[in-house]
Amino acid sequence: MTGPALPKIELDQQLFRLLKNPGQLEALVILIERRASPSDIADELGAKLNQVTYNVKELVKMGLVELVDTEPRRGQVASIYRAVMRPVWSSEEWEKLSQDERERYSVWALQLFLRDVAFAWKSGSFQARKDSHSSRSPLRVDDVGWQRVNDILDQALREIHEVEVESAERAANNGGGALVPIRVAMFCLEMPAGQTNA
């Protein structure tokens, strides 16, 4: 099953605007995780409803968010939105980006992950499970090794998304068992020449 088409807009402009506007970035993160109204987002962030509504409309203009439903709430109609893309690219899409675009996108993804770490730390769920995985691996590889490592990460990402689908199917078949929200981040970066392997 293929995902939604990428929005026809310059990625560089999207990321630059999001990195410069924390409110839009925070709203997008929530809408990546679940469907929500501007009021829901404002409540979660402790932000003003008019500012969140503006940020959501800007995300719609950028093609990152779409209106998916409306529902009556306290005598009014609430608009429900969701993100139309996750912050992830295929290798083929990634290769088409400039270095500047790749760097901006990576900073954005890292910022999202650091935000996740902060929330998990504050809530007490960070490393609460004894079988969790955390690693940082300083390596020395040649060009073939570099490609091999990135191929392994691409394959891991595909399998991770398969696990999510399988988990949703098990939950549905078991009468709606609880799904645990998790975050998985993978980065592979070349260090400057002469950098110690530590």
C-alpha cells in the first residue's frame, strides 16, 4: 500500500518556515500522531486558539495537513485535521534533494525526536522498559560500508513500519487492545576528516 503523494511545494520553503515557527511545528507533530481540532491542539500546547487555528491553516496551505472530518461540539462544528505525510523519505526521494534541503530536513527530524525525548523524560516513560534500545556507534567504514549501513537502516525502517501495521491488526482482532506510542529514530552521518572515533 502506497502512502499519500508528497505535496507539490518546495521542501526547502516548508522546512525553513517550520523551523522558524515552533507553533506550526508543534501543531504538525500532534497531527502526525493523531487527528485533532485546533481546539484540541491549543489545549494540549497551552496556546491561544486563534494562533493555533492560523498555524493549522498555514500547514494546510503547505500541503502537510488536511481536513478529514467535522464533529459537533458544544453547539459548534469542530474541524478535525490530520497530517498527510510522516517526516520520512524513501532513498530515491532523498537523493533528489539538495544537501541544504537534506540538512534542513534532518535538523527538523532531530528536533522532533529531541522533543519526544523531553516529553518521555518528563513523563517518566523514557527508558522505563528494561528491553528498550539506545545506541550510538562510532564506526570507520569505506564507501561500500557506508552504503551497506544505509541499506540496513532502510530495511530496518521498512520492517518497523510493517510491525506497526501488524500491531494495529492484532489490536483490532483482539477487540481493540492497547497500542503503545513509541518513537524510533535512525541517523547515519559522516563526521569531518580527522574526527576521533569516540
